[in-house]
Amino acid sequence: MKEKQRDKQKEKRRVSAIPSANESFIEVSGNHEILIEGSKGVLEYTSEKVRVNTASMLLTVCGRGLNLRCISDSALIIDGFITSLNFEV
């Protein structure tokens, strides 16, 4: 019984995590990968810095060997060795 309640709570959190038009969703996996949903475009891209404009902020990812592994109209994945994230509102 408690397990079903936990599963329902997890599903609610997962659904509420989907960004609206004015929000961004950022998921960091360790220091090697970052998923950004709600992207409005890449402003700068080098192997040491990626600047991304999102609906709510400007995000700068710094590191070594950074690579845009996947990019679509509103989402992207950056992989490499991530050393810092900077959020500008």
C-alpha cells in the first residue's frame, strides 16, 4: 500500500518537472553530463565553455572537453568534464 503511494508521489513530481514556456529544467548527472530543457539557443560554444540562453536565465557551463552531444529546438545535452555552472538571472 505504501509502495503505491510512493509511486504516485514520484509520478506527480515527474509530471510537475516538465518545464512550461517560461521555465527551464536542468538535470546534472555527476560532473560529466548536463541536460537542459527550455533552451532558447546556444550563445557560445567552445571545448571549455558553453553559454546557453534559457527561458528564465543565462547558463554558463565551464569545464574541459565539453561537447554538445544532442541538440534540438528546446533541449540539449552537454557532456565532458564539468567544473562549474553559472546561473545569471
